[in-house]
Amino acid sequence: MPKHTEIFSVQSNALSSIVKVYNKTEESLAEDVLNLKKWMKDQHHLPEILDDKSVQNFLILNKCNKEKAKAKIDMYYTFRSQVPDMVKNINPRCSIMKEVATLVYLVFLPKMTKDMYRVFVAKCRTKDKLDQIDLYDALKMAANLQEIRLKEDIMFGDVIIFDLEGTSVRYLLKLTPTFLMTFINLYTKVYSLPVKGVYLINSVPYVDTLLSIIKALVSPKIFERIHVSKDANILKEHFPLEMLPRDYGGTEKSIEELHELYPLKYQEYQDRFDLLDKLRVNESLRPARLADENDEFLGYHGNFKTLNID
């Protein structure tokens, strides 16, 4: 089905510039894509062979390392079977997902940074409905956006902006270590997305408590990439105005306008989301055990409801 709603703008030189970082060319990357698709064909436990664009993104996300990309492609399907709670009611047409869209903004900015990273913005739509937000459902909505990115974007790394305006200490109760670890694992273990920066803007009094939780969960390298600001002015210091939404003093569409594009994009991919509801690995046909990192992820999530770290 032709795609008419553009939500990701990609520079014409983005792919050639990114592959150079990993000592590759576009031609050698294309060859690696074909090799991975041949590998998938021989993995009879996998339910399908991914399209070229998605395989290309898995390679880029794993620094063009074919073996690591194989493990992540395997995980892409396996976690849907092994962590059923994470994919229950995840289809964008589900009433729960539609409700989430009325409660939170989760949008990617259309333009990339000069280093070809994508900027993701998360914000509550209204503080009056703060108690209605289930963060696990919001995380599912974010996962749906990643599915579209696999097909249309070049996934090299992300910058995340959490706008805390309108939140309160009640919100902190939702940001449990278990939830934060689930968010981190989805980003790093399933999609392997490098986090190049995190901005907590419109800071609130409870942010120090939140930071202490995050510090215990992430590497010092990642923690050093977290920036906290009492307002949104810090964004204009780090991003060009043409990238930033009007909400933050830029010239790009507003967060609301960008948010309104996503239902249209979901409709374009409805067949894909319906298929994802059915795609599961056949463990009886698996030729070898998962990589250790995959085992660690699935083991954690297989028991996350019984953890006591909250």
C-alpha cells in the first residue's frame, strides 16, 4: 500500500554517511541485507522474512555486525511470544491504544539532527487525566512507532525529550524501577537503539528522586547524557529552530499537529499490525539457543511481575 503521510524526513546523504562510520559502503550493506535474508530463510522457527529496509535498520542498529543483527532479529519475534503482556492490546486499532493517544503525546520530530539522530518527544496531554495513564500502554504505543520506523526511517540513534510539564509527585509512583527497566530493555535489548541524549525539561521537584532511580539502572555513560532543565530553553541551545516544534520556540509543526499525523500513518500500516498480532516463533523448530543477552532479557521479563524492586 502506498504511504502518503510523511512523518520521517531523511537526509539524502544519511545512509552513505552512516555506513562510513562502520567502514561499510551502501553496496556492501546491501549485500549484508541479502545475506541476512538468506539466513532468515533457513531459520524455520521464524515466522517470516523481513523486508530489506527493516533488515538494513537492524544492521545499522548493531553497527553493521551481522551476528549481532541476527540475534536482534530473532529477539524482534521472540519477545512477542515470550513476553505476551507486552504485546497484549498493542494493535493501534485497539480501544486501549486509542485511549492512550488521548492522554499522551509520543512523537518523533520530522527532521534528523546534524548527526542523523532522531528526536523523540514524550509529554502528558493534560494533567487532569494524569491518573488514567498506564505507562505500560504508553510503552506499547512507542513500540508501534518503532515498527513504522523500521520500514521508513534510518535508525542510527535517538535523543529523547521528556517534557514533565503538568506532572506531579503522583506521576513518580508510576515510574517504578520495574517500568523504567522495561523501557530501557525495550530500547536497548529489542531495538538496540543507541540513546545519544536525554532531556528532562520543565523539571519538577521530584526529578531528583527520579534521577536517583535512573542512575541505579543505567550505565554511567548513559547517565552522563541526561540533561535536566527547569524550562524548555535548553532545547534551543542544542537543536536548530527548524527542528523544534513551535511549542518549544522552533518553526516545526506543533506537538499537537505532529501527533495528529500518527493515526493516519497507523491506518497505512494496519495490515502489518494485524499480521504482527499473529507472528510468533515456533520454538520446536529453533536450531540453537538464544544469545546470552537475549536470554537475560527474556528471563527478566518472564519474572518482572514478581520482582520486588518497586
